[in-house]
Amino acid sequence: QVQLIFPVGQSMAESPLFVMQAAVVTAPGSLQVVSEAKPPVPGPDQCLVHVVASGLNPTDWKHMSAGTQYYGSAKATPTKPVGVGCEGSGIVEQAPQGSGFQSGDRVWFMVDKMASPLECGSCAEYVCLHPRTIAKAPQQMSMEQAASTPLALLTAYQAMKAAGFAEEGCGKGKSILVHAGAGGVGHFALQLARIYGFDRIATTCSSANADFVRELGATVSVDYRSEDFVAFYKADPFDVVVDPVGGDPVGCCCAAQNSLASYMPRSRQVTKKSGWTIGILTGATLMGAPCGMCGAACCSLLPGLCAYKCCGACGCAPQYAGPYFLPSSSNMATSGTDLSKLASWVDRRLIRTHVGATFDLKEVDKALAELEGRGHNPSKVAGQSANKPAQGKIVVKLP
């Protein structure tokens, strides 16, 4: 065995002898696994986490394909690569005093992409994180399961909380429709709906996933490939509809013309006027818009948002919660606290995750291709295989 001895006062990550593996984007559609990346050095208020596994999400595929900074316009280059991954699990290596963490703690976490360096991502052996985005990992989950959970579970929890649903039993006497119940956000929203005690829990999914969503709490499901949920439910609308598919507000013009972009207007048709539509910002109405993303935002999304809010306030249409955006500073500020609460529900076996596929770091390109093939590329939705059910999350294991 070879023991590396570092100078007094110097951490492992600060040593010039120490390198790590990381997945980075260097150009549009260009993904590399770098074997000698420089590890991050934690600031005085940051924890250094040795990543065990990373979850992958649609936002990872979208930004890899575009070759841009997450939620920004900076372009990835070979000299300024963009780190891949927003969530994960790992072991705390270093922690500041008073953070509530110490070396050896098992944690699950979010990467605050809007406040982190370009190269920071969870598909790397080490990552520096602010304690507010970390929580102790649930004891009832493996590290791979914990890695697959924070982004989707927080999205479902915080989005529903914005409409007033965040406590056990708060949905009693009400009905809810969750779109894409077999997907990442959807399969957690179904479980939260069960915790909240909704009397009727409906979802949209493929027929191949009907049994899976019933196990999660759905009382009825509609096959979105062969049935129209509007025709199915318009005569018996819901108190709450959660839309993680195309939850952007839609105005009168300039929105993208694809099947995902029509979800929110159609969701509002099956929501009671006294109810809530909860929209997750996906960019479905912006990607491929005839007048570009900026045109769609100015002429469709923003006017649509104003119309939704005004109509909801005066009672002539459902209230609208959203468009929910997890990376916003206000949501990230409570992510650690919320993850701690959710960990207690996991340990009580009220919430479970489903890992659909696991890949090694060297196979991260295959993992992202799998994610794209599940229908997160609007141009490929029509051709998606009806024989391949898309269940649960995709996880990348770190060395």
C-alpha cells in the first residue's frame, strides 16, 4: 500500500498529487469523462463531499445537447467545461464548524448550479456544497437510491407546497391528477398525494406502467398514448392537477407547437375553477418555438402567466402555482431543510424511489441517451417505443 502524506494544513483536494474523474460537456453534444480533473477546494462555508452516485434528469440531457451552462447562456468549451449532474449522494469529507455535518456523514444533496462554478457537477468524484443544499441521507435507502431522489422529490414537494399541500392529511376530501406518474417527478408526486390523503388519485402513463403507478398510490390511470385525458375527465374535474410534462403557462401566440407544449392548457380544462393547476417549468413551450425562445417567453409564457394568475385570483379559472423552478435561490435555500423532512418520511416507508437504470461513470453518454429516449426530446416523442416502459430514475455510479 502507498500512503500519500499531504503538507500540514493542506487537504487532500488541495494537493497537486490528487486528481479525480468527472463528466463534463465541452461543446454542444460533446460529453467527456476526464480522468485527471482538478478536484474542487471547499470554501470556508462549504462541505467537501465524496460523491458515491449521481442522479440524471432531463435538464442534464438538455444542457449537454445545447452545450451551455445550466440555466444560463455561457457556452461550454474545452478550457471552460460544464460539469454534468445536479443531484447525488455521498460521504462528507470536510465540513465547516456549525454546519451540522461532520466527516463520515452519509448525505444526499442538490448542486446549486446557479451559484456554483461552471465545472461543478454531481457526476464527479468530489463536489463542494453549501450546507443548505445537503441533508443526512435516509437510512432506508441505498446510496444509489438516495442519489436518484433529491431533484425529483424536491420538485414534487416544493411545487405542491406552493399550492398549500405539504402536510400529512391535507388533501382529504379532494381529488388530484398527476401527469407522467411513472416518471421522476410524477412517481414522487403520486406518493405525496397518498401521504396527503387525497381521496381520488389519477395519473397519466403508458399501459405498461399501469400496475407500477397503482403501487405508488394511483387509484386510476389513463394511457396517454391511446386515450385523451381531457375527454376522460372533463366531466369530473379535479381539485388539483400536477403537470411536470409541459407546465409552462401558454399565451395566445408564439409558443412551441409540440405535444408537450399543450399539456398545461389541457390540464386546466380538467381542473375545477376552485382548484389548482401546478406547473413545473420544463421549457416545453419554448423549445422549437417559431419566433425563438425569447419570443416565446415574451409573447406566450409571460402573458400566459399573467392571465393564469389574474383569472385564478378572480375565481373564473383555476389558480396557478408556478411555473415552479427548483434552481431558484428561494427554493435552493430551503432544499436541505426540506430534504431532512422528506428523509423522515422515507424512513417511515411512506416514500420510496425506483431506479430504472444504473450506469458507471464511463457510460454516462449511454445514460443520457437512455434519458433522451424516454421522451424528453420533444422531437422524438411521437416515435417513442410503446413497448419500452419508462419507469423511475437513471443513476450514474462514481468510482
